[in-house]
Amino acid sequence: MITAIVLIKTSVDRIPEIAESIAALDNVSEVFSVTGTYDLIAMVRVKEHEDLAEVIPGRISKIPGVEGTDTHVAFRTYSQHDLEAAFAIGLDN
């Protein structure tokens, strides 16, 4: 699974509506409203690298009010859930 973190600039008067439209798209797992240079951050998860083009410029960027995106592709994912699972290997409950 390929994960992309998409930083999104939007029309500030429509942030909630734009966030809901992005969150409704297939392959978008979360959308965060944030402070700073960008208005929203979307987590996009796809099976193939080529699928990112369909989701980000093909759908997210075409939502009315989206003014620009900056995409970062994750090399590896670390999470508390992964760490707990790794330390539990071989332990009987």
C-alpha cells in the first residue's frame, strides 16, 4: 500500500465543504483541517504508484475551491500499533 500525504490550499471560506468533498473520495482515508501554510491535509492510500495521479490531480485538484496541492509520498510507515505488534511477537496472552 502506498501512502501519500497531500497538503492542500483552499478557498478559506469553503474549508469545511471542501474537506467533506475530499473525504468522500475513494482512496482518501482522512482529511485534517490544520493551521499554517496549508488549510487541509489528506491521507491518500493506493495500491499502485500510478493510482496517485488519478486521485490527486485527477480528483482532489478538480474539486471547486482547491487552489493547490503539495504531495509527499511515504517511504515507510511507523505507528504505535506497529510497535505494539512487533513487541508482542512470541508472547502468549
